[in-house]
Amino acid sequence: MTNKNTDPTCPCKKKSCPRHGDCDACRQHHAESKRQRPVYCDRKISVRSFRKGDEFDVSDVIRTTLAVSNSKDYPPEFIEENIESHSPEVIASRAAESHFYVVLDGRKIIGCGGITGYWGSETESYLVSIFVLPEYQGRGIGRRIIGALEADEYFHRAWRTEVGSSLTAVDFYLKMGYTYKNGLTTPDEFGVVRLEKINESKI
Ligand SMILES: CC(C)(COP(=O)(O)OP(=O)(O)OC[C@H]1O[C@@H](n2cnc3c(N)ncnc32)[C@H](O)[C@@H]1OP(=O)(O)O)[C@@H](O)C(=O)NCCC(=O)NCCS
């Protein structure tokens, strides 16, 4: 195998590895190996509950992701309005009203997401503010956020959990097992597509 070295900034210390700098080959190799070790750049990735003071970094993560990732699917006015509305104060109150999680790379917040009661319901739940910084997307971090939210008591107590998905994230939620609510595949008046996951054990 030749060393493609597609990414000269690869932080892994094993420079002699034939996959060094080739992220896809490296991830595939680790996924297939018997010893399930994370790839070098994922070793410091962790998920924890939101803490007071995180609202500033979480707001930055959401605002950056909106500007870079969601701007491909929405007009500039929509993005600007959303960036405006995701202030640290709004995040702090959203976190207080939900079970909110952050993803870290070392000590840096790189993703977030929360779960709350659907309009205050104790039998239906709702996912909020799932974002992964653009440079960390496609590395299984969104899946880890969903894992944390679906391990949460608010997911387990509900017979169904809904998400108002951005156009950008619909395929991600479909991959995570969510389905179109009432079969509707088009966005509503808020520009989001409604998807849900049914908790069969609660029906
Ligand atoms: C949607 C988002 C949270 C996904 O996070 P991510 O870390 O990139 O997702 P993952 O790498 O964990 O992907 C998990 C799976 O979903 C798939 N997936 C993710 N985004 C996808 C997309 N846009 N289209 C198709 N599949 C997608 C991945 O291929 C992966 O599948 P695999 O495990 O079979 O390889 C992230 O892309 C994001 O922040 N998007 C912009 C913000 C946004 O719209 N958030 C949702 C608000 S409702």
C-alpha cells in the first residue's frame, strides 16, 4: 500500500502507517480491526452534560455551523435571523429547559444537542439544537449526539420523539431511524421538516 498522505496536517504520531493522512482509509481500518480503538483524532472526543458558562461556546458552534453548513440550503435572511436568535442568553435558557449535551474535542466544544418535552408533554419529546462544527462533520459525532439524547430519560419516557429538521439535516435523521411525521417531506412555515421516532415499547 502506498502512503497517499492526502492530509499533511494529520495529527497521528504513527507516520510510518501506510494510511497516515488518508482519513477514509484510516477510519475504515479502525472500524474493521478486532481491537476497537478510536482513530487518533477521535481519542479526545467526549460527550457531557451542559454546564453553566458553556452557552458562549455553544452559541459560537451554532452560529458558525449555520453560516457555513445551513447557508447552502437557506436564503441569507433566514440564516442571519437564526444567527441572531442563537445568542448565549437564548442557549442558556434552552439548556435550562432541556437535557442539553455538549461534545468536546479535548476541552473545546465542537457540537451540541438537547432533548425536552414536546410542548411540555411528559409522554412526547422533542430534539433541539443539534449542531456539529463543519470541520468535525462526517466523523460520527452527530451519531454520538443522537446516542446521548436517545439514552436520556426524556427519550425513554416518550412514546414518540420529534425533531424539526433543517433541510440540511433531513438525510442525517433518516439515517438515524427517524421518519417523516404524517408522511410530509416538505418544510413547514418555519423552514423545517418534521420527523419523528416512535418508541414501540411505549405503545
Ligand atoms: C446534521 C449534523 C448534526 C450531522 O452530524 P455529523 O457529525 O456530520 O453526522 P455523522 O458523521 O455522525 O453521520 C452519521 C450518519 O449520517 C450520515 N449523514 C450525516 N449527514 C448526512 C447528510 N447530510 N446526508 C446524508 N447522510 C448524512 C452519515 O453518512 C453517517 O452515516 P454512516 O454512519 O452510515 O456513515 C451536522 O451535519 C450538522 O451540524 N449540520 C448542520 C446543522 C444542522 O442542520 N443541524 C440540524 C439542526 S435540526
